[in-house]
Amino acid sequence: MGPMDLKQISPDQVVFWEWKFISLNATLLFTWIVMALMVVAAWLITRNLTSDTRISRWQNLLEVLVENMRNEIREIGREDSRSHLVFVGTLFLFILVCNLLQVVPGYVPPTASLSTTAALAIAVFVSVPFFGILSRGFRGYFTQYLRPSPLMLPFNVLGELSRTLALAVRLFGNIMSGTKVAAILVALAPLFFPIVMHLLGLLTGVIQAYIFSVLAMVYIASATRARAEREQQGAGSTKPRKGRPSGG
Amino acid sequence: MLINWFTMGAQLLNFLVLMVLLKKFLYDRIIRAMDEREKKIASQLEEADRKRQSADARQEEIAAEKKELDKTRETLLAEAREAARKEKEALQEEARQAVDALRQRWVDALEQEKEAFGKRIRESAARQVFAVAQKALEEMAGETLQDRVVERFIRRIQAMDETEKQALSQAPAAEPAAVAVVRSARAVPAEKQREITQWLTREIHPDLDVEYQPEEALGVGIELRISGKKVSWTLHQYLEELEERVLEALDEEGPGRAAPETGRDHRDNFEAEEDS
């Protein structure tokens, strides 16, 4: 059936070409295909955008997607940030398209590879301090690891790491298992049941894309929003408290 | 190991590239289009609002203009009505004056006519009265009356003053053979004849020849003629004098007393005519 057999857990193991440590495997191939599809579709649709009140269905689809993502991000992050939209929205759309293309025979979702999910989790892991520092400053961001007391530093750091790991493994496990179950069922009962499992896989894929991106947004928001909350608290009576960290 | 480190790094890079491409081709363009549409709709709404406001203002303006027009029309109508009323009153007044003038003229004419008629009536009545009186007196005249006339005549000539006597005596002087003629309807009694002749020869001329002639036309009365000069007393003459004096008296006091009464009568008549 597909390029993978049942014993291969990750599409990384399907290697088309290899030179030293550089290998062109199924994960990268399908990722590029997905990327190409997304970019070409976006380009085709946004080529003829109109600001009129009558718009094409494709434009309407993209506007609905973008508008809803903006609303979700605004609700979670309490601010309307274009960079948040670009990062979290791309995460969501990429994972969503990767997962939905499961219905295409012979396709293996790149998200079924732990390398891909780890890469995305690392992107989130890096983007959290990136956006945090961008909005709160270097010191402001890192002092939050010392709260409520410096003793909590190791736990905070561990928390960062573990949640990144959880992100990666959750997505990988769900998608990989989904594809595996579908493949096994196709082998056992080629009629009817694979369709049900595919439907389940589509549902899981959409849910996982949503969970991954919402969690990423929550992490980013917690890194950036702490400042806003403290500013709200300190608006009245926290002058000495504000002076201490800047003095030390 | 499930993680291929190269693949992971490549996927990280792929993700970054995808992010950049989608930002360029998807997010920026879509958001720009949406913002533009939003702005457009907002401006259209604003435009619509402005138009509505201007329409409202125009409507108010038109309503105010209409009100003003109504007011002006009312004023004009009221003025026209007032003018018509005044014109009517003026015309009525004019007509009334014209009618009054006509009536006055008619009343005056009527009054004059009535006065003249009254005067004619009075004069004719007086004349009739005297005519009847004269006729009656003449028919009833007897010896006694004639005697009284002669007696009165004698007293008259006896009472003459010098100038009258002179006037009578002048005439025979120019004409020596003068004759004094005494005429009367009935013959003068002899003793009265003697008395008259005696007075004439004594007072006028001693040679005067006195003749007595009957004259029917004289009626009750007696006449003395001495060559053209005449002294007489007749009932006819007496009544004429009396009549003249009566008519004079009537003319003097008649209109003064009669005019108001006749005037009132006219007015009453006129008003009675108006009522009917």
C-alpha cells in the first residue's frame, strides 16, 4: 500500500536518498508537498483579493480561517498581535493540513514523525522566551522563573522542558497511532472499517492541530501576559515593588 | 531512537520558511483585504449617515419653508378678506350716501311742492272767502248799508287834510267850468246830496257844479270824480285791500309754522315706505 510498511513506526525510516548524515526521507518529502500545496493555494487565492463586499468563496474560506484564528488568539492572549497570528496560525494550518491529507492514499502525515513534532515543539519552546523577552524585556522575562521564590527555578525550568516534550509526544503519538491503526485495519478488514477509522483519524487530526496551537498560544500568552497583569496590579500602590527589581 | 536529528532540524527550517511564505502570501494579504473592506464599509456607513443627516436637515428645511408659506398665505388671505370687507363697507357707505342724497333731494322737492301747494291752497281759500264775502255783501246790500257807505264817504272827505283838498281843488282852477261827478249804484238820498254839495262848494270851489249819476258797476260804494281826480270808497276796493293784507300775513307766518309739520309728515311717509 503506502511507502511504509507496518513495522516502520516513523516516516523518517523511509529513506529515498542518503549522503553522510543528510537523508531525504518521506517526512521531508511530504512536508515539502504540504508546504507547496499551502503556499500555492494561498498565492492562488490571495492573488485576486478584493476589498469589495462581494468576495469569492475561496477568499471567504481564508478570511473565515484567519478571522477565527485572530479571535481565538485575541481571547487567549488578550492582545491583537500579528506576530502571534503568524506563528500560532502557521502551526495550526500546517498541522491541520498535514493531518487532513491522511485521506489521500499513499500519504503519510509528517506529523506522524517524532522529528517533525519535536521540531514544532522546539519552535514553541524557543518562541515562548522570544515573545516573552520581546514584550517584557530580558530581565522581566527571566525573573518570572524566580517567582514565587527563587527555589522554584528548577521546577519552572523543568516545567518548560516537560511541556515541550509533552507537546511533541502528544501530537506524534496521536497521529502515528491513528495511521498505524488505520493501516492495521486495512490489512485485517479492507472494507468499511478503515473508513470509520479514517473519519476518526480526521477528527483526531483536527483536534490535535487545535490542541497544539492553543497550547502554544497559552504558553506564549503566559509569558507575555504576566507583565500586563502585574502592570494592572501595580498601577496603584506598587511603586517600591517596582523599584526593587530595577535597582537590584 | 525515533528522532532523526537532521530531519528535525530540516523540519524546523521548513516551518520557518512556511511561516515566512504564509505571512507574505496569506496573512498580510487577507488581513489587508479585510481591513480595507472594513474601512470601506465604515466609510460607506458614514456616508450613508451623512446623507441621512443631510436628508433630515433638508426635510426640516422644507417643513419650515412650508410652514412659512402657509403663514404667508394665511396673512395674505386675511389681508385680502380685510380689504374686501373695507371695500364692501365703502361701497355700502357710498350707496347709502347716494340714496340719502336722492332721498334728501326728493324730500326737498316734495316739501317745496307741498309748500307751494299749501300756499296756493291758502291763497285760493282766502280769495274764495273774500269773493264769497263780497258777493254776499253785495247781494245783501240794502238802503241801510248804502246809507252807511255814504255816511262813511262823507266822513272821509270831511276828514281830508289840506294837501288832499288842494289836490282836488287844483283841477277846477285850470278848467273853470268844472263838474264834480258823484257816482253810486243806488241813488244818494237828498239830504246826503245836500251835505256833499255843501262840503264841495265850501271846501273845493264855490262855482262847482255837482252831478249825481247812478252807476251799477260800482256795487256797494260811492265815487267822486273832479276832472280826472277821484276819491272813492267801495266795498270791492275795501275787500281787495283786506284780502291783500290777509295774504301778506299768511305769507309771512305760513311757512314758518307749517314747514316743520309738513317735513315730519314726509319723513313718516318715507320711513313707512322703507319698512314695506
